[in-house]
Amino acid sequence: MTDLGLIHLFSISGFHIVWIVAAVSWCLRRLGFTQTPIAVLLLLLLPTYYILAGAQVGLLRAVAVVVLGLVAHLCDWRLTGLTTWGLSLLLGLIVQPALLMHLGGQLSYGLAFGLLFTKQFGVLKTTVMLNLLSLPLILYHVYQWHVLTMFVNLLILPLFSVCIFPLVLVAGIGGHWLPWLTDLTEWLLRGFTGGLNWLDSLPGMIVFGKPAAWVVGIMTILTLVLMTQKFRKWLPIILGTVYLVSFLAIHLPATGEMTFF
């Protein structure tokens, strides 16, 4: 997942939260509940689900965004996407102060911020831009990048959201009564994982090295500016030059280095 650049699926994915909210709301509406008590029940349910599901960083952001939306609905507030993102980051830092010190937190909030710029983009351009935005962070933590990353993302994203997650959800709920459903799902997931491992074994892994933190900051800022669709002509050239100079500086250093294990 990390080698092929698919780790962002677990960093920004809020599919399961959306599904849970939709399923609970649908059931409660059929029982005669109005929107206000449904929102109150969801406000009690989601933090509990967050704890029981392992309190992961990406899950914290997804839950915080939905909770903020429910609170805004109850209080009749209007929250913009940027305001919601900022408040969810503050909530995340309160719960986990070291949130932005790890790759998961950086990707979760960084890519969620990038999504604010991609509303007018199609699927292809959104995928390319999000991969470009996550690239500096992945290089800083993992030091390498696979040339098949873009292709695999375009292939896996619809498969993950339309097939993999619904299948796991159905098997998780009905597997206790239908053991064959659990076995079938496990077999399919093993095949899915085996396919990813095969793709990862293909040639195309570029060992970039670890760029300096300030270089990662420059790459990220330039990518965000590029996503605003301003300065289209010269900005991609500057961004490409930064990557090239950083690569050469790592692989052709002017001084030696002593490293201890």
C-alpha cells in the first residue's frame, strides 16, 4: 500500500463513516424519527465508534468532520469547507497533540485540505493532483516512489469504494450467520492483496532519498498553488526543477556522510 502510493486511501477515506451515518439515518427515519433526534443519536454514536474502531488518525478526522456538520445542523450554522477542516484539525490536535508528527496525520489533513481545491476537477485530474500533493510527504517518510502509482490509483479507487468496502461491510454484518460469505470475502481480499503485491514487484521503483523538511514544504506549497490553476505555464517547470535539484543533491552530495545503525 505504501510502495504503490495507496496509503492515502486509509488517510482520507471517510467511506465507512458516510455509510454508517446513511444507514443509521435511513433506519431511524423508517421508525418515524425526525432529523433532530437522528442528529443527536449520531453525535452519541460516532465518538463511541471512533474509540471501538481503534482511534486511528484518519478516522478521527472523518468523525470530527461529520460531528461538526451535525452540530452545525442542530445550531443552524453555516460552515465552509475550510472552516470545517480547520476545526477538525483543532479537535484532532486536542485529542492527539502529536497528530502532525506522523505520516498518517500529515496525509489525512494534508490531502483533505487538498480536496478543497479539487471540487471543479474530474476524477483523473483529482487523482493526479492528490498524488502530487502526497508525494513530498511520502518521499520524506518512505524515500521512494513507484512509477505505476498513478495507474494503480486510477484502477483501485473505484474498485475500493464500489466493491471492496461494501463487500467487507456485508461480510462483517452477515458473516456470523453465513460463514461461507466470510470465507468468500477473505478469498477475494487475498486475491486483491496478491494483485497489489504483484504490481509492487514490477520494475519502476525509484529510490529518491529523503528530502530536507524545508524542501518538502516548498514542494507542498508549490503543489497547492498549482492546484489553484494559477501560474499554469511556469509553475510546473519550477516544481519539476525542485524535485530534480533535490534528487541530485541527495545522490550527488558535495560532502560525505557518516551513518550509524
